[in-house]
Amino acid sequence: MSLTDTSLAGGPSLLQERRIQTAIPGPRSQELLDRKAAAVAAGVGHTVPIEAVAAGGGVVVDADGNSLIDLGAGIAVTTVGNAHPAVVAAVQEQVARFTHTCFMISPYESYVAVAEALNRLTPGDHAKKSALFNSGAEAVENAVKIARKHTGRQAVVAFDHAYHGRTNMTMALTAKAMPYKSGFGPFASEIYRVPASYPYRDGLTGAEAAAKAISTIEKQIGADNLAAVIIEPIQGEGGFIVPAEGFLPAVVDWCRDNGVVFIADEVQTGFARTGAMFASELFGIVPDLITTAKGIAGGMPLAAVTGRSEIMDASHSGGLGGTYGGNPVACAAALASIDAYENEGLLERAQEIGTILRTRLESLQAGDPRIGDVRGHGAMIAAEFVDPATKAPDAALTSAIAKACIAEGVIVLTCGTYGNVIRFLPPLAIGDDLLHEGLDVVAAVLTAQ
């Protein structure tokens, strides 16, 4: 399909069905993939071999007329639904007014309004401030900068199975070598890694896992040297790992007692994804700083750091910012998306989707010991695949399932430190019938393996 072809309208107007008209990739998609191979750096990979031309509701349509069920939402980005009408309208109106001034040069109201919304919505009733950026990795880098400036300390603790981004600093924070770190060092200094809570594999209670992590911090780093502890409340790329009850509160309490900034990386878990506006709420914790991106702006690039005013104000004027941070078009999209989260029942919808996902996957697990664990919250659920006899990760099976699902018109994503987890991240705009059909395909593929 050419760039000027307007025969397909995106958004919720798309026919909500799985439709396979050609092998995947079809001929038009293959043409684009050939051009990609010739023009795009090899390091920029892709999971689904199609040329996407439209998306909305619970489907992605390709240039060959295939309609795939979307259980990935662009890695938890199009949570409100692709081309949500209010987001489209807000973007169109803003583009017609102006596309950029740089907030650090000529401020505009929408940036301030997004900051106000984040200050209101994020956990805790303390005074807060926000700063806007472009990507989750950029938000994480700036959270670390802010914490170091506030504390006057340098060390930062991240956890096993963590993923925080692809910049130099965030690669250092990320635990997984391939494909994120291998060959790209040396990495930023004063980054330390400690054990996380992984109930399926470590068998520890939350209190035990926290004691192990804290002991490692105290012995190997020292609280007086530590600026920040950063963790995803539910670890995303690491395998949708839900920590044992009590783990996060114990780590937060230790940070409070020792003047250490606790940073919750909610780039993937934020904005209704888990059935709460932020996953921190599920665990009863209030972060000092929280990083957000992905679902914040309905597909437009935007990210933020939000936190306690006294910490956020630690930086000197000009120490935070960026040319594109808080772009006015992205801010307009964010305000429309936030309105949808608050007023369109999306928290409840995420919970409903979570019930469907968990029920169906646990039913499969009951009849198939290769599914070692089903875990997650809301519309962020995963299945971990293992050798039934040893619990050893089965990355080959996981990859085969994902590829077969895509060939049958269902987009699923893999993750996990060991590459043995399939994650389900459908847009909240997906209908029940389409979600069940997608899971039917997953079940059939699993049976065939």
C-alpha cells in the first residue's frame, strides 16, 4: 500500500476481525521488509513481518489486507486504543496551531497541564512536580540525575531481571545482555545490581527477598553512598515478574530510613495497564520519583519524571530539559489520553481483560505442565514456559509459539531474562470476542507444538 493510499481508515472504525488473506509476510509487506533490509540499520529488528497500514480497536491491518489481532499494543503504548478519536482530534487541533517552540524557550499551557495531571494522579498526596521528556529511557536517566543532585551521592541500585532502556546509563541499569547490552560497553559507573523477588524461581517470601536485597546493598555498597534504588513494580522485559507480597514495601521503608530516593519505573506498568492507574498502588507503595512513558500519550512520544517537590527542585535551572521534551503535539495527545483513562472506564476494562487472560491461561496451564507460571495484573499478564521436569526455561518453545501465533494472525510478544515468557498486553479497546479468538489461536498453537 502506498503512502498516499487512503482506502483504510484507522482507529475504532476498522473491522474488528482476524483476517488472513496471504501468507505472512504477504508480497507488499515483503517489499517493505526488503527495503528495510537495504536502508535501515541491521540492529533495528522487528517482531511481526508486516507493513502496518492501519490499526484500531484490537487489530493491526497490513498492506496485503491481513488483519491481525493485537495482543501487544506496541509494547503497552496504545493502551487507550490505536488512533483513539479524542487523541486524533487533539493532535490535529494542536498541529494546526503550532508543532514546536521548545518549552524551555517559549512555554505553553499543555505542558503545564500534563504536569498538573501527573502530579494529581501519581501515588501519594504530598506536593509534587514533574518534568517531561521523550522516552522512558530518557525519563529514567533524568530520575537518576535528580536523585544524585538531591542526595549528593552517586551510587544507584538496580535489580536482577531489570529493564530500564537502551541509552548508556539505562543499559547499565538493565540486567539482560542480549540484545540490549552485548558489545555496547563500557557502561555508566556507580551502578550496582542486587537480587529481586521472583517467587516462581526463588521461593522466598517478600520479607525474605527484601532482606536479601537490603543485606547486599548494605554490605557491598553502603547506604551512605547510595543515591537511589530503582525498580519496576512489575518487572516488564524481565518476564512480568510480580514480586512477593511485602517485598516492595520493605525496600521502600529501608530507603526512607536511609535517605535513599526510591524510584518506581512505571514506563510499562503505568496508565491503567495493570488495572490500577499505576502499579505502585497495587503494592501499597508511594515512590519518591516515578517515571512514565508508553501509555501516557496514545502513541505519541512523551515521558515524564514526577516526584516529591523537594527532590524534583534539587536541580539548578537549566539542568533538566531537552529540545523536544514535552512537545506540544505529544502533550495534547497525553491530555486526551488521560481524560480517557479517567472517564471511559479503562481501569475497569483492564481488570476485565485481566480476568479473561488469567482464566484462559490458567486453564491451559492446568492441562499443560510446560506452562510453569501464569502471573501479572490487569491487562499485563504473562505465561512462563519451562521443561516440566526441571523448571528450566524453554526459550525454544516460547519462540516457536510466538512465531506460529503471528503466522496465524495473532500478535504476541516474548520477554523474560531467559527468553521463555510470552506477555499479553492488549489495547484496552479490544473486544471480548476478539480477545477470546486470539487466545483460541494461542491454545491451538500450543497444542500443536
